[in-house]
Amino acid sequence: MPTLYEITEEYRDIFALLEESEGEWTPEIASRVEALDGEYDQKIQNIALFILDLEGEQKKIKDEISRLNARMITAKKKAESLSKYLLSSLEFSGRKVKTTLVSVWAQNSPPAVVVDDLAALPDFFKTATVKTSLERIPESLRALATVEPSKTAIKEAIDGGETVPGARFEFRKHLRIK
């Protein structure tokens, strides 16, 4: 059975024959068209049905992704909740638990920069992002800017012994499981 491409090429040949015969419908052209019509329709139908199958499969895959994402979110929330529970218990007891299967302890995290007051923070410790058209860049930059603290610069300053108004270090612990 010829492919759809081959059938399409055959139709092109038939159209060329029609041009040569100046549009006259010859018995040869009629028999070639009649032979192709059923095959062409069948090929188109088969490909269309295959497309419908693929679209149905896409929907099934999308639904399965949604279901698995929901399961992943649930598992993540459970793990976070249990981690907080274990961490608070280990911090309270001050112990490290080691068994034949697992070791669990509360470990100090590197200091985290906490910005309590963005307005009190000196400009040196802020970054700004401007979203505007190019023509407007020179005018009113601060009014158009989104201002955020530069936690890297703040950390370097505090590590260097400086006091940064509006910012501080916060020392935390995190759960370690090996």
C-alpha cells in the first residue's frame, strides 16, 4: 500500500496530466483518480485517528503528571513537618541519635541575613531593578525601581565587623540525616 506522500505525488502527476490535456477528463485520468480516492481517504482517516489517539494520550499523561505533582507536594509537606518536629526535639534534648541504620542530629547553619527595615538600610546595601521602556530610563529611576536588599553585600559587611542599620544575622539550625 502506498504512503500518503506517494499518493499525494500521484495526485500531482494527475494534475499535471490534466494541464497537459487542457483540462480534458480522459479515461486514463479518471481511472487513476478512482484508484487513488479510496487509498487517499483511508490514509487520511488512519492518520487523523492516530492524531486523536496521541491527543488522548497527551491528556492521560497530563492528568498523571498532575496526580503525581499533588503526591509530591503532599510528601514534601509531610517531610518538612516531620523534619521540624525532629529538629525541635533534638534541639531540646541536645542529643545526637546514632543507630545502625541512621544518624540524626541538629547542625548549625551558616548565619542568615535578615533585613528588619529596608528603609533603614543604607543605599549601598540595596539593589534596584527597573522595568520600563528604554526611552524612560533617564527619568525617575527610583520611582520606577523595585528595591531589594543585597544580602551578599550585607553579609560581607557584617562579617567584616560593620554594623548595618536595618539588618542582622540570624543563626539557625537544620536537621542532618545520614
